[in-house]
Amino acid sequence: MTLFALTWFGVGCWCACFWWMHRISSRQDAMLKELHEMTQRIEQLSQAGHDLIRDVHPQVGEIKEHVETVKEAVSTEKS
């Protein structure tokens, strides 16, 4: 009788352990899915920022050239 009770107790412990591990696993899956969505949003934002910088970068060079031209024109007019 004791062996029978211990066997059922062991089966119950295995079931409880399986349920507990399944619960932990489903929480981990939900967390990983949320992290994946977050990294995708960050990647999209960084790509948009990179595109903006790429669009602005050539204009910065042109502005520097125009500033140099204006600087030279102003310095020659004053002298």
C-alpha cells in the first residue's frame, strides 16, 4: 500500500513539475516575442535616422562650401 501511494505521489510530482515548466516556458516565449518586436521597432527607427543623416550629409558639404564662398566675399569687400 505504501509503495502504491508513493508511486501516485511521484506521478503527481511529475505532473506538477511538467505544468510548472510549461508555465515558465510560455512566459519566456511571451518575453522573447515582446523583445523581438521591440528590436524590430528600434531597427526601423535607426534605419530612418540613418536615412535622414544620409540625406543631410551631402547638404552639409554644400553649406560649408557656400559659407566659405560668402566668407571670402565678405572678407574681400571689407578690405
